[in-house]
Amino acid sequence: MQGDQHKQHISGQFNAELDAMKNHLLEMGGLVEQQLSRAVSSLLLRDSGEAQLVVRADHQINEMELQIDDECSRILARRQPAASDLRLVLAVAKSTTDLERIGDEATRIAKQATKLSELQASSGTSLELRQISNHVASMLREALDSFARLDVSKAIDVVLDDAAVDLEYDAAMSSLVRLMKRDPASISSVVHEMWALRGLERVGDHATNIAEQVIYLVSGRDVRHMKPEELHRLLKSGEA
């Protein structure tokens, strides 16, 4: 299910402003994806140099957030959009906030990598970290792609996928707790890995929020509190 393109307006400038706003969101999403990938790499390799690059680049995401917020505010004030155009502006504004928060989580993960680089590696945790990081990175990529294509089916898949990330997170945390009990010397290292895992789980939450905005943008449906079975029915029915 893909949404129709937004109606063309008499004012070509208005169309250009809407397109630019959406494109800037997707550009910000690309930068956030890059930051997340580098943060995860620094975590898995315990590479403090790479981690510092992530931390120093965070200001770029913050600047993009401010720019897009300003664009949204100017469109609301000058154009007073209605219907689907208003939903687009609101969806961009809310998704921008989620992208900025994913950038914050990438920075926090990188800081954990810096701390881990100074400690002895714990055993048996890289698999869990790699698995959940790949999963949430995929969710973010699919959420942004669903926004670019206004693809409701893909967005619903992302929302449904969040439950699987939660299960992986719980399993990984349980594994780390067992490791600390088995090897008390690993506690310092494992605590930082737990914080990193928590950050990755939150990335999945923010990717889900973006996907929910896509569904609202295209269909006008607020699915934030829908149960999984309701989302499955919506996906099969083609009503979204």
C-alpha cells in the first residue's frame, strides 16, 4: 500500500517548500544511519578513535534538526496547510525529533565504546550486540524508505518488528546478567554493554515512531496504541 503523491498546488513555491522539507528529513535520516553504523562499529571493535568521530559529528544532526524545525514552522505560519499537507508537516516535525534522538543514542553508544576500550573484553557478548544492532539498523532503514515512498505496508512491518527487538533485548540482558554472575571480573565491562544495548533498543523504538508517522501521514490513522493483531488486520485489509 503506497500513498498517492500530495496534490499539486497553484503555488509552485509551496510545492517546492514541501518537497524540500521532506528531502531534508531524508538527508538527516541518512546522516543518522551513518552515525549509528559508526557507533556500533566502534562498540564492537572497542575503537575509541571511531567513537570520538561519532561524538564530534553529533552537532551536525542537531543543526539539521533546527533547520527542519524552522522550515516546518515557516510553512505552518505562512501557508496554513490543511488535510494531507498538514499531516506531512506534522509527520516531518515529529520524525525529525525521533531522528535527533537516535543521533543522541548513537553518541551515547559511542561513549560506551570509549569506556569499553579501556577495559578487558568480556566473553560472549558480541553476538547479542551485533544481532540487535543489525536489527534496529534495518528497522531505521525501512522506516525511512517507507517515508520516502509513502509505503504503508512497509511502515506497518516496521511497527510490528519492534516486538522482536524487545525480545532480543530481554534475551541479551538476561545473558549479560548470567555472565556477570559467572564472571564477576567482567562486571565493569558488562555494565557499559548493557547501556549500549539499552540505547540500541531505544533506536528501535524511535524507528517505530517514524513508521507510525508514515501510516498517519498516508491514511490518517493513528496506530500508536493498536495491538499487533489489529495491525495485521489493517495490513491484510488494505484499508490503510
